[in-house]
Amino acid sequence: MTRTEKDQLIDELVQMLAEKNVVYLTDASGLDSDSTTSLRRECYKKDIRVRVVKNTLLRKAMERIEDRDFSELYDVLKGQTALLVGDVGNAPARVLKEFRKKHDVPVLKGAYVEAATYLGDNNLEALTAIKSKEEVIADVIALLQSPAKNVIGALNSGGNTISGLVKALQERG
């Protein structure tokens, strides 16, 4: 690989890392070509980009990203590394967990999710439990709607009168 090709690859990795807030590093050595294709397909369905990278080139790309600190991940850049990037923090973890029901690999080396770093395969379960931004928003909306639903329910059951509303709210509270 020529110096120009390496620079071009580093630039592509910098762009990929800069666009996404979720970065997973895995060791997929031991996967045969059919399993690798299957993993890539599952990731594609969840809008996760997968790329096998050279550790030194990935480290150089990470060092060029100024607004994020990937330094904690540098120690795991050994052996074969597959890079998974996406927008939803728990999506790669869920894909890996589901995929590992049939295969022993890939092993999670580390992850960078929304400015937090996770090291080691033992964090896979914790990463699957992280709620996505959309899930958190849905939870907040449900909490905000709950009091309004109680008032509407009380109005409907109280015959649409003030005394009926007060009585219904007393019974609930």
C-alpha cells in the first residue's frame, strides 16, 4: 500500500468517525467468509457501517478527530480489528449480542458511545441496555402524558362536572 493510499484511507476513516457518535471495535478473527457476510448484512439492516481496518491507520484517524478523545481505545488496537460505526448507541451491541448466539465471535474490544468509553467484552451487556435517544424521548413523552390522561379520564368518568371531577380525583389520590 502506497503512502498516498494510506493517506486516502486515513481521510476516509476520519470522515467516518467524525460523522458518527457511536464507534465499536471488535475482534472478528475466526469468522469465515459466510459468517462475515452474515454479520455485515445484519449491521447494514440496522444502519451500521462495518469495516476491517489496520490498527495504525485507525489510530492516526482517531488522533485527527479534535472534538473527541479516543485515547482510551488505543490500547485495544491490536490484532485484527473490525470497526462498526452508527448513530444509535445500543444498535451495534444488540447486533453483536444476537449474532453471538450462533457464533463465538466477534469479541468486543472497546466502544465509544456519545463521549463515553467502554473497554472489554464484559461491557457488551451494559451497552445493549443503553437506551437510544428515541427511546428516551418516548419515555419522557409517556411520563408527560400520564397526568393529562388522568385528568381526561377523571373528566370523562365524572360526568363532565366540577364536582364529578373532584370526586374522581379524590378516589384516585
